[in-house]
Amino acid sequence: MKKRNHFILTLSILSFVLALASCRIDPMSLPAEISSGTDSLEFTSAGGEALVTLDATRDWDTEIRYISGDSQDWLTVTPSYGTASADPVAVTVRAEANDASDREAVVVFRADVIEAEVRVVQAGAYPDYTTIEEFLAAPVDDATWYELRGTVFVIKNSTYGNIWIKDDTGILYIYGLTATQVERNDQSFSSIGLEVGDVVVLRTLRGEYNGEPQGGGDVPAYCISHGPAENNPEDDILVSDDPAQSWLELPVVEIGDDEVFVFHHTQAGGAQVRNYSMLYNTSERLALWVAYPLCPDYLSTGNRTDAWGFDPKIPDKWEPIIPDSWGVDGYARGHQIPSAARNANKEMNRQTFFFTNMTVQDYDFNSGLWAEVEQLEREVASDYDTLYVITGPVLDADGDGEWMHVYDNAGNSVAVPEGYFRVFLGVKPDVWEYRAVGFFYPNEDDGRTRPEASDLRTVAQIEELTGLTFFKNLSPEQAAEVKSQLDPGRWGL
């Protein structure tokens, strides 16, 4: 009897064990599923580890997508892959210490075509970056350090680390960048390995030299981190705006393979209005013409910005890089649309300082006779409801098929025009009167300080000189009449 009872007990235990075994779940018999016990993790700047509970009924692996910040590979996931299981798996997410600014990533757990995401954010050791615009607006200060992030677009001195950087808000000269924080420049810039196009994070005091803002100075700026900019093919693509506009200042717009037509808008008189239009040539790195209206809404005083910078509508690759003038004696960064023609507010004036609006202009001509033509333009504008202006360079004024070039701050070749034209169309809508005239001058100083009546040309003569067709939105009859006018008295000459 005892043996039998023992046998029955043994069978009972065996049956129980088998029953347990038969209840174990095969994960492949379950629907495909992957989920995490949390959808977000936060780390301090010191870094650390956190556990994520993962349920995956299929084989799984991991991808880390870095969203923001100045470095990658700061996260690790262990294990980074696994097999299907009906049981939860503990996964460790580890963040490295962060000595820069805030950063963010997403850890993606993937099983077949389904995913589970965990957002990971980490505080930086320092506040968010100061934009260049904010830095320029800050007072000169030898105690407050700012952290900036920008793209290097000129390395002016590779011994001391004199560089130009840019962000979406502006450009800035850094007079001295070192590998670490030092009191005086230790010429360690070359050890950083920084190249044009790199994105750099640096800390600097707000300095100034000869009234011009800068980072660095007697106490140099120092590098926190840097890396190559992401390769974005769209940065090189030229996209023209629609030239089918009814604006009276526009000539016929013919866009070549290496050209782009763009226009800029601004605020004036409480409304959005056009600022100016241009046909830009990427091979010669200048606008072949710039056209704009002029009336009291655009004019005032005291709003000059000197905000030299890149044109947001034209990829930087195709612009002259001239934050520090041309670097060639005798030449100025000559505005096509003058700063003084757009000073009703700082935003419209800032747009006149885009590099695309500049040409290589004889310095004395720029500040002398040509400046007086621009002054005459503003004076006669008061006689009309609107004065429409088209101006531009003449590359080959003598017709020999050749013209000079200089190099910009980054070593790019830029055309030196042999001359400049300007065309006016004044309109009085109350009597529907149209008046027009043209100017042409060689790109040189002839010693004169005021335009004369003998300088005037008919618009038809300027068309012959430039190959352009002006005032495309006038009727043929109106255009023919105004293009033949030549009345110096109407223009104060």
C-alpha cells in the first residue's frame, strides 16, 4: 500500500510538471507586438543609466536617431537586439556626460515592421546657445561668457584662429579661437582641426574693435566642440521666384542656366510690400540688375544696420563671401540698391546688406559720383508718386569680351564691372504722366562730385548698352515714348 501510494504521488507530481510545461506560451503564437514600459527618459548633464522594460513577441533590434545637439554616439543601448519572448526584457539606456548644450535623441526598438520609440533628452552643462543676432545686440562685456553655435565660412588666420561664423540670424567675426580656455592666445587653433564648413560650438566674451562687434579679442574665444556640417544637396539648388509680376520697375526677366531671379519683401507703411528684385549670376557672383520702387514709405533716417550677411534666397555657395570687404585696395562693397533708399526700418535696411546686393566698385567712385547719383534719385523721387529704379553692372563696357576679377574673402573669383547703369521711371498717376531717363558711368573715379546733364542717356541707349529690355509692364506705346525721352531739366540737371 505504501509503494502504491508513493507511485500515485509521483505520477501526480509528474502530471503537474507536465501541465506547467504545456502552459508555457510560445511567443510566435502571439500577435506581433513590441512595446516599452516608458516613452521618454530624461538625463542630467552628468549622464547616467536608466532601465527600459521591453515586451517583444518577435526578434528585435535597435536604432538611435539623434535629433539635436552637437555630437552623436552619446547614447548606448544594452542589449541592442534580442529574440522573441513572451517575457519582458530589461534594457539599459546609458547617456554620456554632456558638456555642451541640451540634446535629444530617439531610441527606436524595431520588430519586423512595428516599432516602439523612447524619446531621450539630456540637459546641457550650459544654457541654450546665444544666437549671433542676440550676441550682436548684447553690450560689450569683459565678464559675461556666451556660448554660440555657428558654421565656419572663412578662416582668416590659421595661427591665431581668426574666423568668421554664421547662423540663421547673422554673421560674426571671432578674433582668436583656442583649443581650451586661456587668458592669452596660445596659438592652439591648428590643434582643433577646424575646417571651413564645420559647425563649431564656442564660448566667447562680447568684444568690439574700431566700433565693430566681435567675439574673442585680448581674451580669446575657445572651442567646446565641432563637427562637419550635414551634407545637404538642397543647399546648392537655385530656385527662382515667379517673374510674372506686374511691378513697373521690372525689365524682361530672362533666366540663364547659371542665373536666378529672386525678390525680397519687407514691411512699410503698416503693410507687406516688395523691397527689391534681382537677376543674380552665380558664375560672376553678382546681380546683373536690381530693380525697386522708391517712395516716402521706404525713406527715413537713422536705421542703417551694416548687417553684412548672406542672402537667404540664394545658397551661400554661390554668393561672394565679403564680411571683411574685398580685401583689395581701391575697391568698395558697392550696394546696388542703396542702404539710404531703404531706411524706414531696420529690417528693410538689413536686406540691402546681403552679399548678393554688392559689387566690386571703385572706392572713390562709390563714395563720390555714384553716391551723388543715388542722392539725386532720392531727391527727384519726391516729384513723383513712385520712382521706379533699375540699376546694375556692365561687365564688358568696351566690348572686347574681357573684364577683370578679384577674389573674395574665401578665395572665390568675383567679376569687376567695367561700368554701371541706372534707369529711372517716374510716375504721376493723377495725370498719368511717365518720365524716364538713364545714366551710365565707367567704374572709376573721374574727380567729379555731381552728375551733369551731359551724363544722361535715353533708356533706349541703356538698353542697347546692356541688352536688357526695361519696363516690361508698360504698354508698347508708353514704353516707346518714355524710352526716347531725354530732358535734363526734369531731373534737376
